[in-house]
Amino acid sequence: MSTKARAFIDFWIENSVHASEQPGTVGASQDVEELTTRCREMAKHEGISEQSIRDEIGDLTEYIRSKLDAANMAEKERQQNAPK
């Protein structure tokens, strides 16, 4: 069963962590520290403590980094497999 913290993190990641749009162009933020700060601020605004987040996912920075890496890898694969 999802907690409020888990539901928030899942929603925030889905809406805030995206692959860069094109290699070499400015797309979604790729700065993990910036993304982590934004997530913490939004969680605080929603009444979700850092401890609740830690209890759900562990280290927030590492979690966001892993999600960003996965998004970038999926986008790279999508581009490589796209019809030319």
C-alpha cells in the first residue's frame, strides 16, 4: 500500500524527471541537485517530511539520479530505434 510520501514521489518523478530532448540541446533539467531541491521544496509544501521520503525510497538524490539515468537511456534507445 502506498504512503502519501510514495504517492508524492511517484507523481513528482513522472512529472519532473525527463530525458534531455535531443543530444546537445537544452531539454529538461539534467541537474540532479536542482531536481532534488525542487522535490524537497514541493514535498515540504505538501506536508511531507524528508524522513518520510527517506523511509520510502532511501537517498532522494540517488533516487532522482537513477530515474534521470533511466529516462536518458530510454530516450537514447528510442532515438536509435526510430525510423530514419
